[in-house]
Amino acid sequence: TIHAWSLDGKRRKKSDAGPGARQCHVCYRIYERGESIDCDSGEPECLARPQEAASREIEEVAGRLVEFMDSPEWAGGASIALARGEEWNALLERARSVEQLKQIAKARGYKRGWVKHILTARARSPAAE
């Protein structure tokens, strides 16, 4: 048997409800566009029941705003999370303490062994101070 294959999709059947119709998920009645909605189910989620508008007020919470700085003073203005290329190399040169390296590791989501790896590489390098 030979089958005629096609990449064309199948045509969907037209809905019996027609365009713009909605069906209530509580009473399952179909409401046409422009038809007055009248339902006897008594359920609060029925389409016939008026829905309350969601509150769009901003809730104020007590607290204190703190300035967030992505770049610590020692980084020379470079973002420790986003630095790339030459900026990244300069950032690594400026990070002299273990705490500064830990800040970089935390900001970038590095594993805890990264700081030890950098310190070991610095100790092996001939340009180490």
C-alpha cells in the first residue's frame, strides 16, 4: 500500500460555538458574543457572576533602603559579576586578599575551590610577589 505523505497540517474543524463564544467552566453553558449572561448555578466562579477587579494598589512595607553596589571600591569600578577580557584580568590583579577573591567567587557563582585554585596558581607563577 502506498501512502501519500504530506507536510501540510490537518485542517481543524470549525467550533460549533462560533466565534467569540465562551463556555462557563462551572455550569458548562456556552455564551455567545453579545448574549446576556444568565446562570442559575449559584457558583461564585460562574461567568454569570460579576468578577471583582483585582487590587492594583502597591503595598508599602516598613524597612530601610540600602544602596546596592555591584562594584566594590577595590575593584576600580569594574563589575565583579560581569567583567570580561582585559577588565577581568585587571580585576584579578586588584583582588589581593582571600576575602576579595571570595567576593568574586560569590558574585559569579563559582565553586568554593576556585579561590584556592587562584591562590595556588599565583604561588606557582614566576611573577608572584
